[in-house]
Amino acid sequence: MKARETLHLLILGGTAEARALADAAHARFVERLRVTTSLAGRTSAPKIPEGALRRGGFGGATGLADYLGAAQVDLVIDATHPFATQITAAAQTACRARNVPLLALARPRWRAQSDDRWIEVADAAEAASILPKLGRRAFLTIGQRGIAAFAPVSGVHFLVRLIEPPAAPLPLRSHEILLGRGPFTLEDERRIMQRHAIEVLIAKDSGGEAIAAKLEAARLLRIPVVMLRRPEHAPGAGAASTEDALRWIAAKLEDP
Ligand code: NAP
């Protein structure tokens, strides 16, 4: 990497962790680091981090590699969601091609407690196949992607939580949509599950510092959770927290 007065950090974002990292990096290294956050552009009114912002896809690994060169990016931190596998793979390929250091900011997995009833599944299709045995009223909290896998399910009413209204009608036989953007409190989640007489919760193993309130509510209400397993990513340099990532940036600033 070429030694320069200021380094340019690209954060691949779309998560609360990415935003917190952008804010913290901007505040801590303000004179020596230029921070740009990249968002896929899926939500119309995202929460905006400190620093510069770009929105929209790059056009695969090649497009991202071109961007790294054109924008003179010195460092990349992949702080995308654990289920965002395409952008993570593209970042690995593009950073290797451009010889740009890459760090993945990985959230810790959630761990079930002894009184949790979690049924781990490989994907949404497996979740759909076991659902009718678990309950007739399901709370679907996996975002827009993967909903189509539940289209063949009959005899189950879905409460589908989304951040924004879907662009097209959902392909579910019986459902209602609940719009909302987290974080939610335990009380919020418990109230929703009780009001809608939820019998089973479907969630992704997104992970995080704290257990999600919906999982705590399911535990208290003794509701089973169908948990979509996290995709495996190729190993590489990883950080488990904002502080870890800030230390990595500091080391690069000392010795680019
Ligand atoms: P994905 O499958 O890995 O990515 C699909 C395509 O979206 C990528 O190939 C890329 O387009 C573009 N893209 C994704 N993240 C981008 C970013 N940060 N900046 C610029 N382009 C990006 O990802 P996804 O699952 O659709 O998720 C999209 C975004 O939502 C991610 O940024 C992720 O952090 C966030 N998110 C995802 C989930 C989830 O459950 N998947 C949950 C919460 C938030 P090009 O190929 O054109 O470059």
C-alpha cells in the first residue's frame, strides 16, 4: 500500500454495526482517515453514518475492484450482514485482486439457553417443510429474501415483519404484514406475539452482542424458534467488535 497522509477506508455496510464503526472511526481518526460507507440501496430511508456515503451495487467483484482503484481505497472492512454472502465473496475477490487489506467484522452467534426451543435448519426451504408440524400461526422475521420458500405452506397464517412495504404482493396463502424497524424491546416483542397468538417464530441466526428481544420473548412464551443457520464464509482476517476493527485500522495507519 502506498504511504499517504490520509488513508481511505471503505466500509461495506447495511447493518447497525457498520454504522457504529463508521461513526467511531470517523471520530477517532478524523485527521488521518477518510471513511466511506457503501449501502446496497435496499431501504429508502436508511440511517446515515458519519463520513461519505455511496449507494447501490458495484457490479460484482470486477465492479468493486474498479471502484477500489478509482476511489483510491486503501482499506476495506466488510461489515455487512452475515447472510449477505454475495457482497462478502465479491469483497474477498476484489481486495485480493487489488491487494487491498480486508477485514471482516463478524457478529458473534447467538447461543440457545437450556429453556430455549430452537430448531436449526439449513435454509428457508427446510424451515417451510417443518413449519406445519410446529404451529398454525407463524411470525416470519427473515426479511424479504426467502419468503418465496414459504409459498407452498398451507394451514399456516404468517405475520410477516418487514422494514418497508414489499414491492410486489407476497406469495403466501394466508398472511398479514407488520412494518417495523428494530431494535425492538422485549416488551414490544412479547406484546406482538401475544396479540397475534403466535405459535412459532422463524428467525435467522444473525447474531450480535446481545440476544435479540424476539428470541427472549419466544423463550418466555415457550414458543419454538425455527432458526436459519448462518452461511459459512471463507476464512480471512476477522474482528468480533468495533474496538477490534478500530485496532486494525490504527495498526494500518501506523504501518500502511
Ligand atoms: P448480498 O446478497 O450479499 O448482495 C447482493 C448484491 O447487492 C451484491 O452482489 C451487491 O451488488 C449489492 N450489495 C450488497 N451489499 C452491498 C453494499 N454494502 N454496498 C454496495 N452494494 C451492495 O446481500 P443482501 O443479503 O441482498 O443484503 C443487502 C444489504 O442489506 C447488505 O449490505 C447487508 O449488509 C444488508 N442486510 C442484509 C440482511 C440479510 O439478511 N441478508 C439483513 C440486514 C441487512 P453488486 O453485485 O452489483 O455489487
